[in-house]
Amino acid sequence: MRLLFCCEYYHPSRGGVQEVMRQIAERMAAAGHDVTVATTRLKERSFTTLNGVRIEEFDIAGNRASGMRGELEKYREFLRSFDGDAVLIKAAQQWTFDAAWDVLDAMRPRKVFIPCGFSCLYEPDYAAYYEQMPAILAKFDRLIFYAEDYRDVAFARQHGLTHLSFLPNGASDVEFAERPPPGIRARLGIPEDALVIMTIGTPINAKGHTELAQAFCQLDSQNRKLALILNGRWPTPAPPPPPPVPEEPVSEEEEEESPPPPEIEIEIEPKRNVADIGQRALSTLMQDGFVTFLGRTALWLRYRSQWLLGSILSPFIRAGAWTIYGVRLALYRAKGEPEDIPEPEPPPPAPKTIDDWIAEAEAQPGKQVLRLNLPRRELVETMFAADLFVFASNVEYSPLVLFEACAAGLPFLTVPVGNSEEIVRWTGGGVVCPAPKDERGYTRVDPAVLAPHIERLLADVAMRRALGGAGRAAWQKTYSWSRIAPRYEAILRGDGGVC
């Protein structure tokens, strides 16, 4: 078959979507199929072919809700002219799917789509986007879901769509086939007798790193050595300013003869004028349609009005509070009453950041925190060397890292995010820590609840061993990519049916 895979990012970019698409694409190529991936152009990508898979890059960013920019027509023409057997697009809310809406009817190959969770389904800014979604989904020949019960498949069923298939995520049978030799702990500076807790995720502010760091602070070490590994792409700190250069004394004669310092030209980005804004509005209307234009116009007006109102009123509100206090104090003095009026309450202290929680944990005896962004091979080694994987993410679909923990024989503790409860049931490799969801579907675990669940698993060696063994056995039997890839192949060929 001649196949086209479309995803926002691809190798060397790292992430769940990238890993799944790479695993499937490379296995399709190894099986003799002609595979091309359409994705975002990356400056760090220096190749156009990887392990038999061709890569077509496009300089595009954004989505229909926030606006798309770049080589949109070039991409749409590429889709229209692709003369192959099947096109597989992964994930909504990103340009390779959203830009294809306009040409779906003109695409001749079999069309397959993986919705990947609909993470913004409950966001007000995406209301117009999801009003159009049922008609778009109906244009695909097959929809693939990773969860049997989640918001995306519930949405499809609610709108009467029946061309559904169910496939799980998995982990590489190459990367996790054998336990790597020991040594990663020593290289990371972790004592061999320490109990190691780890998590993986990017962006770290949505993957539960802060909640886990706070729970780690609350753990009773019980005279044990505890290490916490927080792996992900960490923000790069600004470099420190250079030290000042000491000035040599200058005589009056030298000072008069010294030339004035050269003028430094600073480029200032020009503010958008009315013509620029009008041009962008017209472009949105022509490219994305009237509904999207109205939604983005309302969103722009909302944010601009909030900013303008805040800028104007903020000093008056601050001054007004103290003026009212002063008037009341003057009235009390005039009446001869005691001056016990409370001063205006100070603003609440800023919440602690992840840096604060890490510093607090490291100040406790026996505790160690490592902020890492390990290369893939070392990350896999670390999963084999750890004692417990903890996943406290705020939003997910079908967390790949839970399948990878199973593949490494690493027991896991997860909050009920995405279809993690299904993964616990399917694999037997972990347990669930209760956590509520807010009105927009985000999971928010209480660190005070997470900490005792971690402590119980750290204390129960037999349970951790049983969970790790069950998870690895389930991965070997069902959840390796070598088991899953043929099911993708059948669906792309058109004989997969509902599975």
C-alpha cells in the first residue's frame, strides 16, 4: 500500500503522538509499504527519510480555533494530489487535521482519523469548532479510538457515528525487550539503596510534576533514602548577566579626547495598525469560514476589553481602597471613637511554584530530586531501574507512559486521567489514586491524598513486585507494537472492521 500519515510533530520531536506515529509508520515501511509522513518543519531535522519513512515538511502552525498560518494551500494541494491507498491523520485541534477539512471531499484514498481525546471539548473557545466536528468525522472511512469509554468516542456515539474501531496504545518490543545492564543510578548520582519514584511528561505544568513534587515533600522517609525523578522538557533559565567590568580611572584630558559611545539601534517590533488587523480578519474569514471568523473576533474583543479595562481601572481600585480606609478613619476620629478599623487586607501570598516544592523536599534528610530531560535510551534504562512510576497528569487521552512502565516491569500509580483506569484493568500493572475532575474535564489530584498512596506502595514490596510482573506479562502478550501494528495495517487496507 501507499500510505500517508499526518501529524503535527514527528521525530526528532518527542511526545506521545510522535512516538505512536513513528512506531506505526516504521513498521508499515518494514512490512513493504510505501510510507510518507506530513508534519511540521523543524530546524533540528536534518533528514528527509528515516528508517524507510519519507518525511514531507510544511511551515505551518496553529489550528482552526486559534488561527492557522503558513503553507496551508501547499499542504491542501499535497492532500488533494496524493494518489495512494490510505491517509491516516492523528489528533484534532492541530493543523494537519484542521487544514484538511476543506479538501476531505476531494481526497481519493481511504481516510482514517484518530481523534486522540478531544482535550478541548469543554473549552468555551472551542465551542464553534466542535459544532462542526460531527460533519467532519462523518467524512472519514474509519475512526480509531484508544479508549472504549472517553469523551471522544462518547461524542462520536452521541452523534450517531458507527464507523468506529478500538486499538490500544503500546510500547516498543525493541526498546523494552531486555533489561539493560545496571549503571544508570550511578550515572545519575542516585544511591543504589534509594527508593526511586519517577514521572515523565511535557509540558511539566500539565503533567502533574508540581503535584508530585508537593506530595514528595509530604512523604515520611522513615529513615529511607528517597529519590524523585521529574523528567520532561524544563524551561531554559535565562543566563546570568556578565560580571561588571571594572573601570580604569580616566584623566580629565583623556575624558575630553575619548569619542562618545556609539549609538545602539534597537529594533522595536511595530505595533499592528488598523490595516494589519483588518487584513488578518479578512484572511481568517476567507480561509476558515464565517463561523470561525465570528468566534475569533469575539475572543479578540474579549481579551482586548479585559486588558484595556484592567489597565485603566487597576490604579483607581488600588487607590480607592486606601481612600475609603482614610475617610472611615477620619470619621472615627471626629466622633472620638477608638481607631481600631482594620487596614485593607493584603493580597494572598503567591502559590508555591514547583521550584519551591523541590527546594523544600531537598531540604529534608534523605530526599533527592532530579530535574531531567533524558535521552530516550537513558530514559528507558531509568524506567527499568526505578521502583515506582507515579502519574498525576491533569489531562490525557491514553497515556503511553503507562504502557511503557508495564513494559519495563515498573509498577505504576496513576490518577484517573484519560483512560488510565482502563489501562489498570487491562494490564494489572498499577493502581489508581482517586482525584476529582473540574468542570472542564481536567484532573486535579490533592497532594495530601497522593502522598499516602505513594507511601503504601513504597512500603509494600510484594505488591510492587506483583504489579510489575503482571504489567510486563500483559505487555508481552498484547500491548507491544509488534502485536498492535498488524491491526492498523488491516484498518488501513479496509478490512479491519470494528475491533
